[in-house]
Amino acid sequence: MAKPIMPPAKPSPATPAAAGQIDWPALLARYSGHLSFIDKLAHLALENHSETPAKLRAAAASGDQQAVGFLAHKIKSLGGNFSALPLAALANEAETAAKLGRDDTHSLAGELAESLEELLAELSERLKPCK
């Protein structure tokens, strides 16, 4: 049985990252509280995006702006689907940088890969069975 979705505990100022990538109350509202649907989306995201951070880093390292833009666009959609708006905004910025050939594309792609890994870890944690 999957863990019930609860908003994360209020982070202390010493641990600002404790809130995670996902705005759980917004996610629940987005899908009218349908936890089984959210879990299905989480499974699909983990299946389809487990290699995306490495692909994004490789594309950035090789200077493949088109691939960075394509992957960033996919991540932007994923962030929106999971109410992870900071991730979606970062993905949008990376996509724009790649399309324009900006010098900061490589660093944005690295940040985006890290943020995506955090989202995937949060989804994985959500799907762990209760003890």
C-alpha cells in the first residue's frame, strides 16, 4: 500500500530543501485527490525519466543544444504534471537558453538534471510501501 500523500512537514530555516520539489496540496487539487492516478503517473515518470538526468548531462557536455532543449521541454511538462513549478521554471529557462545558444546552457542543464533527480527521488519515496 502506498503512503498517504501528506504535505511535507514545515521546513525549518536550517533545512529549506525539506519541502521537496512537489507541491503536494496543489498536486492533490490538480487531480481531484485521485491518489491511484497520481501513483500511476509517478510510476510512468520513474520508468520514462530514470535516464533523463544522465542524457541531459551528456547532451550539455557535448554541446548538443538541440538535445538539451528537447529534454528540457520534456522535463518542463513533467514538472507541470507534478506541480513541481520551480522544476518547470528551471526547465523552461534551460530550454530557452538552448534554443538561443546561450553560454549558460551547460550550467542550467546541470542544475536541471539535479532538480529532476530530486523529483524522481521524491516520487520513488512516495511509492515505497508503508511499513
